[in-house]
Amino acid sequence: MIIIKTKTDIEKIKDAGKIVNEALLSVEEIVREGVTTEELNALIEKIITSHGATPSFKNYNGFPAASCISPNCVVVHGIPSKKTVLREGDIVSVDVGAYLKGYHADAARTYPVGNISSEAQNLIDVTKECFFRGAQMAVHGNRVGDIGCAVQAYAEENGYGVVRELVGHGVGKNLHESPDIPNFGRAGRGVRLVNGMVIAIEPMINEGCAEVDFSREDGWTVTTRDKKLSAHYENTVAITENGPMILTM
């Protein structure tokens, strides 16, 4: 069931979104060679809890950390670890959710670690632009397929693979709600968008093939099948009478 939010609901999600944004901006400041993904996670949890909020991801279906931190070929759901040390030239995706006063917000960014290759930077830039092209389609009367089609078209124009197994989602009192928001699809198809829907649009774009593998060891980590780079960019977006409203920036 799709839950339509009131203006009050949307403001509460936006309050949670401000915390998510603060955490992501703080992480960006300390991403550098030698930092562990566990250190990034600790900072994220400190910021979220300092505002009286709860990390949305911690203990969600058993996930052990406050954030998902995914370097290089890890697409999503990377588990922070003291053993995972960032190196010059890496890229790292950081996915954060905060739960405040009954509502979740969810966003992700991909950061460079020091000086990275032009190819890696282009992947980050294209993935970010994929989000904004998708978000432009998040208007009353459009359909979910319009978002996915916009994301897919721009990614594939640039020669990248679009992950199929993982998609965006509704957000509200639950971290994951209906409808699913794929990063691929046909324009004019799928669930119709209406004012009051709140969704997470989150392109996951691969440098090489679209196919991914799911870890059998930890049950969470998703990697590109060809072990090439992947980038992730996400925001929580409300569909309003004034157009798309990004709640996590």
C-alpha cells in the first residue's frame, strides 16, 4: 500500500533529512587515505544520535552498523570495518538513514579518496546527474517508469551499467515502503505519481556490466560481478504541488 503524506508528515521527514545531510557532509570532510570505514560509521552514528535520532539502518533486518559504506566495486550494503582502510584513488559510497520522531529519511553519496582517476570521477558525476534527471520526473501525474527511464537513459548514454536487482523505494514511518523506484524502465509505465508521495531515488551505476553478486559470507555486501567500480547517489524526495522537493539536502 502506498502511503500519501500530509504536509506535516513531509516536514517531519525533512527534519530527519537535515540530520542525514549533516552526517554526509561531515563524512565528506574526513574521507582521506588511511581512514577506516568503521571510523566513518562512528562519526555518522555520533551525529545522528546527538540530535536525538536513531540510525535507520542499525539492526534493520540484522544489519550491524549505523551506515552502509561501500568502497570501489561494492555497490551497496558494505559493512563498516576496522580492517577496511581507504586508499588514495579509491571511491567510497556512504548510505545514511535517520529516524526522528516517527519518520525516516535516507540518502547516499559517493566520495573520492584523494586524487582519483578521471574515469572514476566521471562515474561519480554521471551517477549524481542520473539522480537529478530522475528527480525531475518526480511530479504529479507522471509514472514510476518515467523516473527509471530518465536514470537509465543517461547512464547508458555514458556507457555504464544500471543495477537491476536493487531499487529505490517509498520512505516514511517505515524505511522501505511502496512503491519500488527502479533505476530503469519505460516512460509512461508503472505506478502513477501523486502529490504527497515520498520516495528515495537512488541510482546505483556500474562502471562496467550491470550484473552484481550478493555476498554469501556476510549476507549483505553487494559487489559488481566484473569487480569494476560502482557509484551510488540518493536523496529522499517529496512529490508536491510545487514540484519535486528534496528532503535530504
